[in-house]
Amino acid sequence: MEYIPNILFAIVLLAGVGFFTINIRKLIRNIKLGKEVDRSDNKAARWKNMARVALGQSKMVSRPIAGFLHIVVYIGFIIINIEVLEIIVDGLLGTHRVFQPILGDGIYSFLIGTFEILAFLVFVSVIIFWLRRNAIRLKRFLNKEMKGWPKNDGNLILYFEMVLMTLFIVMNATDPAFQEAGVGNPISQFVAPLFSGMEIETLHVIERSAWWIHIIGILIFLNYLYYSKHLHILLAFPNTYYANLNPKGQFTNLASVTKEVQMMMDPSADPYAMPAEGEEEEVPEKFGASDVLDLNRVQLLNAYTCTECGRCTSACPANLTGKELSPRAIMMKTRDRLEEVGKNIDKNGEFKEDGKQLLNDYITPEELWACTSCNACVEECPVNIDPLSIIMDMRRYLVMEQSAAPQELNMMMTNVENNGAMWQYSPMDRLNWKDE
């Protein structure tokens, strides 16, 4: 009988970690549905990028208030969860504060005291985040894509963090031996009087209840990440590592298109020449992207990493002038479509055509053509997401596969083809202005 709690704990732990592993494997499977892209260059710069942006939060502080609060929550939540190691050992072995005799009272008290201070700071920061979303109602949290689940998701994670921090403090406050020691309890000592006068047995029940709910809550939180925008807690690191290191504004060229242009520029080229022996002519099945399967793996990783913070949309000049485009919505819609494709594969064993695609069913041409390609969204993103690359690939599909560019763009491209420039007059007349 005495081992029943340990067995139950092991079952809960295995179930939580097991379900998380299943979801992570599904996540990796979905990302690998994208086309391969080589981002193995310049490893030193990539590690530096990850350390600076993901670990160091360097882009968060461009907006000081949100940046500071986010750093408090980020550091606090990570450091506090070091205690989860002790909880796991205690749960499996049936011990209580197993690290205290190992580390010594001094070090252990310092660590738990630090955890308590951070828990309090996290709680306060989360309250401020909630007020910014629901009382102050910052504009970037009110866009139409933030209705329903996205809004509820943002609030739900805040409630999660409030409860977990509260349980940690209550757990310490209702531990009589810990409180009697009078060290390592800078916050819980002010909560402990709320439980004064209670029997030792009652305090033990409260402490054990808080302990169990705390660890179960952490496991629920871990598995909730897959369904939440807070997946960026894990994905920000690979996302910043694999981010595009090329200068912003430098677009990728299709090899087949480049070859065609080079042939047009070379009068001696034979357009009907066959590929050399051993070579294959690289002609893509489709120019650009109309669905998530046409995007590359980094773009799909971007979609899962999106924090929905709205910094990209709040900086987008098209959105600010009332256009339909929202870079945040582009990423959210891409993720939604990818999840739909993943469920299709789960059901059928492989992807079965469902009559839908990212273009038109999720993202409209109106959104795509509203983009000025200024890179403001890419510059603003705190985890180096690139909505512009998806927009440009979908535009490429519209132009090269459907000839569905706006009239103004079609006129410009016709002029370039016929006159060698975007203007609608002969190259011979370009210098006439000097004679006026």
C-alpha cells in the first residue's frame, strides 16, 4: 500500500511524457512534409543567432515593457521548473525534498528562496500581461484573426502560469518544517499565516494536494503546448538557428527560370539543346506555392513557431493603411492548413486530396498583393519568422502558374519583355528628355 502513490506518480509521469512524445513526432512529421532546404551553411553565425535571439531575447526588448515582462516570465518559468527534477525524484522514490540533504541547507535554501522570488515576479508579470490583453486591450491583440480560440489560448496560458506559481508558493507555505527553518521562504512566509491554526494533518493534505496538482499541471501544460501558440517556447531555438542569413530583400531565384533568362540573354544559346549526358533538366513540378506541401520545411517551422504577438502586423504598412494583409494571419493560416493536412494523413495513412489548398481557401490573393515586400514583418519578429517568403512564393504561383497578377503588374512585365524596361515606350526614346 505504501508504494501506491509512487506507482500512480510513475503512471502519470509516463502518460504525460508519452503523449508529449507522440505529439512531437507528429509535429516533426508535419514539418517534414515541406520541401527540403539547405540551411547548413555558416554554423557559427547560426549558433550565434540562436544564442542572441532565442536564448538572449535580444529582439524582445525593442519594445521595453513587453520585453522586460517576457524576460521575467521566461527566466522565472525556466529556473523555477528546475524544481521539477526534485518533484520527479520525490514522486518516484517517495522522498520529501530529497535535494535538501544533498545540497546542504544553505544552498538549498538559497535556491528555493530564489525560486519563490521568481515565482512572485512571474505571477505579477502574468497579471500585467492579462491586463494588457483584456483591460487595456492593446490594438495588436484585437485584429480579427485574434477572435475565438487565439484569444482564449492567450488567456488560458496566462491562467495556467498563475495557478502553477500559486501552487508552488502554497506548497512551501504549508510545509511546517520548511517554514520553521525560516530560510528559503521570502515569499511563502507571508502566505503561511493564512493557514495558521490548522492541524498538522490538514496542512499535510493541503501541501500534498498542491504538490500533486502542481506536477500534474506541469505535465498538462507540457502537452498543451502542441495545441497552443506557446509552442514557440520549444521551437524558437531551431527556428532562429535555421533562419535565413541572407540580407533582407534578397529573394531566391528558381534555377529553371534563371536558365531561361540566361538563354534569352545569350544569342548563341540553343533553346532546343538537350541536357548533357548524366545531367537532368531541373524543372519544378510547380512554380511557387499554392499549398503547404509546396513550401519548404523552414517555412512550415516558422508557422508552428509563430507567437501570435502581432508585432509583425503592427509594423506592416499595408495593414496600417487598412489593407487586408496581416502577416500574423498569414502564419496562423499556414499553421491551420498544415494541421488540417496532418489530420488528413492521420486518417488516411497518406495525404488524400481534400479539394482545399492554402491559396484561396485560407489566404486570399488580395492579402498577397497588398504586401509591399518591405520586410518590416521579418525585422520585427522576435523569433526571426519570415512571413514574406511565404507571400512571395504564393505570388510566384499566381504569376507563373495562373497568370493572375494584377493588371498593373501585367502591364509592367509586358513592357519589360517588349521594351527592356517598365515604361511603355521604346528604348530608343529614353534619352529624349535631354533634348527638351
